Amino acid sequence: MSANVWPPISHEQLIKEEEESLAAELEWLLNLLQGNLASLKSGLQECVALLAPEEPGSTLALSSLRSESVKGFVTRIGTRIVKGDINLRLLTLPTRSPHPLHLAHPLPLPQLSHLLTLLNQALDIIDITTWTGDPHNASFIASQLKLLADTIAESRSTLHGDPDAEPLVPGAQWTSASALPANFDPPLPPSLSFHLSIVDAALVLHLRTVQPAAEAAAAAAAGGFTSLRTKLGLAPREPVHDELEQVFVMGGVEVMVREKVRVESGDPSLMAVMAKLSALEHAVAGWRARVACVKGEEVEVE
């Protein structure tokens, strides 16, 4: 079964009618998009509001599940940790008794600061699309939608917190973003790395005791007697973790990790931001696909 135009028209006239129909459909779609930009903007503003520095903030427990290694809590307000009290029992600290950590000065969370910057950039993109550019220029709208999609995708990646992501997520690398000893009272031991980051919308604390790689190599070379005592159960074994024998550069010094402990706490506000960003990303992808379809173009939408 075929569809024919009646009364018959020339091929040239048919092409002209198709072009006019597509132009009218594109204009209708672009007008419809202008109304939906307000909804996208509202969603982004809700994300910004969830990151606002408002009291009382979010108080999150940071405690190890099956040991007494870490017991405590922190309070996040906006993009900073403003309160925190944690007791540590790490095998490789100078003292085995509980080692208290009291936060004396707020700790910034660079990932959340970067996320807030990206959300504000996304809001600027919507404002430019709405008020500055030509709302009926399909090429301009398509480029703005791509820019908006890329910005929202980077926002989600920032909350995902992959330390190996490209581009690098600010604050996700422990070797360059560990807390300063002076942020605590008393100050952190020089061998302890205290690193807070965001992973999958949860607050994650990594504690590492480190020693210079040269010292570790020298100890290993002269450790025959110690190794025998360990095998006989007369000396404690070094904790096992996934960074054993790896060398890192921290503060310009090559170090090795003796002990590593990871604890996390889900943050309800950050989870809400992640869910909203996922919905916004899906909505923008749908609009990109619609505009590209009417324009007769292909667009890669994840």
C-alpha cells in the first residue's frame, strides 16, 4: 500500500511542500522547547538549593562496620565539613589506644565546589538559550543543548567521583587533596593521610598511614628477622589492602601505604542531586534527539 498526493503535483512542488512542512514542524518544536527550558532551569535550581550552606546541614556517621578502626561523625554544610569528631584505632599509628581527631577548622570539599560551579554554568546556558540567542535558529539551539548536556554529564561525573576520570575530578585524588594536619586539634600525625571525597553521592573517608618509599625499601631489605617473628606469630602482621607495594607521590615525596581504611556514609541531599541530574540528563538527551530528527541529522546520545 502506498500513499500518493492528490491531486498529483510535480516532484519539485512535492519537495517544496516537504521542506515547508519540516520547517513548520521545526518551528513548532523550538517553540515547545522554549516552554520546557523553564522546567529544566527549575530542576537545576533545586540541585543548587540542595547544596546551599544552610543550617543545620547534614550530620553523617563515619564508622567502620566490622571493627573499631574508625568511630565518629562529621557535619556537612554546603560545600564544607564544619564539624567532626572521630576516634581511630589503626595498627600502624604510633599508639594503639584510641586516637581522637577533632576538626578545628572547616574542611572544603572541592568536588562539591566544582559541582556548584557546573550547575551555575548550566543555568547560564539556559538563560543564554532563552534570552540572548535566536530561539528559532535550530543550529544555535542544537549547539546550546549539546553544551548543556555536556555540562550536566560532567556534573554527574563529579558526584560519581572516579579519581581516574578525564577530565580529573577536583579533590578526588588523595595524594593532592588530603586534609592539612592543622585542620585538626591536635594536628594529624605526619604519617596519616585523611582524605574526604564524594563517591556515588556518598561521603567517603579514606585513612592511610604512609611512610617514605626509601624507608619502606630499607625496612624490607633488613626485615629477615622481623619476617621470621611475624611468621611465628611473635609480631603483628602488616595490614593487607589493595595498595600494598605501590609507590605514590605525596607532597613531592615518594611514599608507600602501610595501612588503609575506607568508610562511607550516604548523604541524602547528594543522592537527591544525583537523581535530579539523571532525570535532567535524560530530558536534555530527548530534546537533542527530537531537534536532530526534524533537522535530518544524527546525534549521539548516551
